[in-house]
Amino acid sequence: MKKETLILLYGGRSAEREVSVLSAESIIQAVNYDKFLVKTYFITQTGHFIKTQEFSQLPLKTEKLMTNDTVIASQKIKPSDIYEKGAVVFPILHGPMGEDGSVQGFLEILKMPYVGTNILSSALAMDKIATKQVLESSQNQIPQVPYITYFEGEDLSQTVFEAENKLTYPVFVKPANMGSSVGISKARNQTELKTAIALALKYDSRILIEEGVKAREIEVGILGNTEIKTTLPGEVVKNVAFYDYEAKYIDNQIKMAIPAEVSEEISAKMRQYAKLAFQMLGGCGLSRCDFFLTEDGHIYLNELNTMPGFTQWSMYPLLWENMGLSYSDLIERLVMLAKEKFDERENHLL
């Protein structure tokens, strides 16, 4: 049987590039090499495309992919050189210039099937403010944490005044277009709020300020195009006060409870909200829907992540493993969904 080519795009220009490398290294260890030939391409911090390793069989566990510290400049290619007829691209890229619709648009121009959501859905879900605005339009009332916004150039003192009148400290300040907790900080007072906004502005010009809630962090996996399936919820059990980037990916100071210890009613509601949010944002392929669950049983939808981490300790593949779908089979399912969606897009171009 002729092997199918799976192209891994990893790295990228965003501050989440390290997560992308970890995800890609996990994927090359999980692929079924009886069915796939894997070709990898690294996108550097400066945006150059570099041709890297190819794998026709399972690599050693010590195999490392290229990073910005080990770039071989002579292997630089034109971005369009990744094109290969019949190949499917897995853009395991996190954050801006990766899961915000930009790479998805590039792949559609190349006429290549790719894993994950389309241009508009990627852009909407990547932008935390736009996501909230879309979900607020739902007649089904998907619950969300109270929030305000700050756009670069606006009167900062007025935003602080609005935050202190509409929200209760502590608040969380987030760049609208970042993930993996990059640029996010907790503010307990006016001074910390101003500092947090300044930090967030390093990553984006549009800032989300949310009221903090004392809550458990519960996540639901989503898989499918028109036939959408969800997982039982899983819980992020933190060993730190604030689940920031360092705790999540560098120090690995977290544990997963899969499935989460929640009632059947809470579980059903979360799965319902996750599916509805996915549909409202036009999702396809995969996403992970993140919730807050308070002590008194209130559910708040936090965000929809259209390209969740695929590291060996990432929640998304572990959620599906709990549902009986192995990491390797999950990759095959995602490739199939990518081809299905590609055919649908092509058929719509009458």
C-alpha cells in the first residue's frame, strides 16, 4: 500500500513557537508509519521556511526537530515549495501567524488539505474578544465571565475606571490574540492592572480584561466537521496559584484529571456548550473548549482553542484517549477530516 504524505508545519513566528516544537516532536512519535510518510518543515521566528527531517519509520525517542537555535540556513525554501499533490498538511502552529487564519489562507491558496479549522473560524476563535462577541449573540445564552476591553490608544485611566466599576478584583488581563497563557497576568489592584495592560500590549493592541473567578478549569475535546463529537470533560489540576506559560509548558507543574470529577448534569451542559460554540464559530476538524466551574456550580465558557497542544502531556489527545481513540488513531481521523473538508471547499467553488 502506498503511503500517504503528511506534512508537519511547526515552529512559527509567535511567542508560542516552543510549544509547537514540543507538539510536533510528540506527533512524529505517534504517527502510524505503515500508512504515512512524514515530512517536516520548520517556520523560523523570522518567518523563513526550512526543509527539515523526513520520517518513513518511527524515529528514536531521542530524535529532536530543528529549532531556531539549530537552523540550517542552506535548507531554506520558498513557502510554496511545501506543495505536494495529494499531501495533507498538519499545521501544528500555535498563536498568531499560525492558528489565526493566516497559514490556513496560505494553504487554501496552495490547494492543500489541512488539519483544523478554516480561515474565518481560526481568526474568530483566536481573537478572545471576537469570540465573546459572537457567543453573546447566541439565543442559547452560553455563559461567559464579565469583561471589558482596552484598545491601544484609548484613555487608560478611563479603562481602569470602567474596570473598577464593572468588575471585581482580581482581574485577568489577556492579549486578544495569544494563547498558551502568553502575556496573561493577574491584577489585584489598580497598579497591577496598569502593569498587566502594559505587558499584554507587547503581544497585541487589543486587550481583554476579565473578572477573576474562583473556579476549577475544565476542558472538553471536540472532533468532527458536520458530525461533531465531544469528550467527557477533563480537569487541569494546578500545583501553582496561576496556570501561566511557565507552569504549563516549561515546569510542567500541572496534573490532569481525566475524566473530571463533575456531575453528569455538569458534564452534559459543558459538552452541549462546547458543541454549540464550535458550530457558532464555524469550527471544523478539532478544537478544545475550556470552561470555568465555580464552587457553586456555575459554568463559564472561557475560550475555544482551534489548535490545542499535542505534547505528550497535552489535554486534547488525552481526552480522546479516555474516549477510546488512541493518539495514533486520532491523527488518522484528523487527516481524514482534513481531506473531507478540502473536498467540500473545492466543490463549493462552482
